[in-house]
Amino acid sequence: MSAGPLYGAVEGGGTKFVCAVGRSPTKLLDQVRISTGAPDETLGQVVEFFRKHPVDSLGVGMFGPLDLAAGATLRTPKPGWDDVPVRAILEAGLGVPVALDTDVNAAALGEQRLGAAQGADPCLYVTVGTGVGAGVLVGGRPLHGLLHPEFGHILLPVLPLADGTPDPFEGACPFHGRCLEGLVSGPAIAARTGRPGEDLPDDDPVWDLVGRYLGAGLAPAVLLLSPVRIVVGGSVSGRPGLLPRVRRSLAESLGGYLNHDALGDGIDEYVVPPGLGAGAGIAGALLLAQTALGSATSPVDDPPTV
Ligand SMILES: [Zn+2]
């Protein structure tokens, strides 16, 4: 009679935590949004939601940096969120296994299983919004390692402005200045132009720069990881006309060295928008919950549940 396990999914962001319940990532039954406040308060509300909607396991994709081995946050600019043992707090509050990963690794899982990266392995999921990050899947599994990939903080060369002079912007990252995040994130665009990106028209010259920097940033990722497809999501990436600039810049940055159609005529199918839109993260968190249940398995051998 059993309909199978019920899974909980949490997408933890800087402004909101989305909690959902479902038996498969494509059929979410209940969902709630919680404003991100202090950790005790926010995680307390997460526990409260899942006590009302009991699940067999929980998957959490959340902002980093994270110590994935310890299941905890690391030092972060978000007030109060340093060294919070998220996994232990949720396991103690709910009594079920909890899998914790980065928001971008969760989104990569969602896109590989159900979205625009199906059949692509390794694959890279990049988000450009308030921050810049990337999830990487190799053999169907999220890449962890020392910590986890921190793609947003790779350093980039100074590109010329449209008039040929060097870009004078010093970047907005408090750690590195001109890293990718310091050049193309929402706050970086606002720091450069004095206006929020949403207020800038599609033909503002800043979008050309953003596209060129993002393409230049993808080049080392392609060289190092050899991804079979790159999904580019996030609020900034949704700007009309940006992805073609990114593709062009990526191809130019590689200088014709990689002799593959994906970097040539096939580049429109190589650097693609998300198939799940903004739903990749929560779908991926539910896939993480499936792996947390143990028997089930890793995302790579778990059969599709669509
Ligand atoms: Zn940085």
C-alpha cells in the first residue's frame, strides 16, 4: 500500500529558504517560503514545517561556503551564519537523515536529471545573480574535494572597453576585487554603474562587458573540467541577449585551441539556459534527499522518478 518514501527538500538562499515535500522532484506536494533571518530562527521554522509535513529524509542545497564533511557553514558575510552545523541541527530536530550540499551542486543535479543537462557528464551549472557560483557533477555526483568548487572567485584578465581602453573598474569582491563575482554579479553591476542591473536597459554597454567577462571566466572551467554541457542560470543570466555574448566570448577566449564542434557551430547547444528555470535548486535538493535515505543510492544509479 505504500506510495514510497516522502522526501523533503530545502533550497537555502540569502533572502529566503524554500521548503518542499514530494515523492519525486517533479511533483512537489507542499511548499513554503521562509525569509532568511538568524540561523536559529530560520532553521527553527524549517524544522517546524517538516514536523507538520513529516518526511523520510531531507535534502538541503544552500549558500556557501560550506564544510560539506562537517555539514556546516563556514565563515560567511551573512550575519550570524558563521560555523552553523546545519545538518546536525536539522537531523536533531527531525530525526531523519539529511544530505547537505551547495545550492549550485543541487541545481546541477536537478538540471542533469530533469533539465537542460540530461545526458551530459561532466556538467557544469553556473549561476550569476547576487553571487556567482558553479555546481559540478562528475559521474553523476556533485564534486566536493577540499571544500567544493568556488567558481565565482577565479581571477580574470582586464578586458578592454568598447573604445579599446582597459576596463578601469576595480571589482566589487571584498576578498579579490576583480574576480568573476566581483565583475559580473548583481552587486558588481550596481557598483560599476551606480544603478541596479534591473534598471539598466538591454542595450546598456555594461551587458556586453558582463557577457565578455563571463565567457572569459568559463574558458578555464572548460579547460580544467571538460564539461559536456554548461547550464547558465541566475537572475543576471536571464538578461536578453547575454548568453550569445557569453558564447562568443568563451569561443574567443579559447582561441580555437579546443577542436570540438561544441565550441564552434554547436555552441548554442553547449552553453544553454536552465531547463527547469528557477526550479532546478529545489528539484536537486529533493534528489539529494533520495541519496540521504541510504539504500537509494547515488544520483547516478538511481532510476529517474519522473
Ligand atoms: Zn572573489
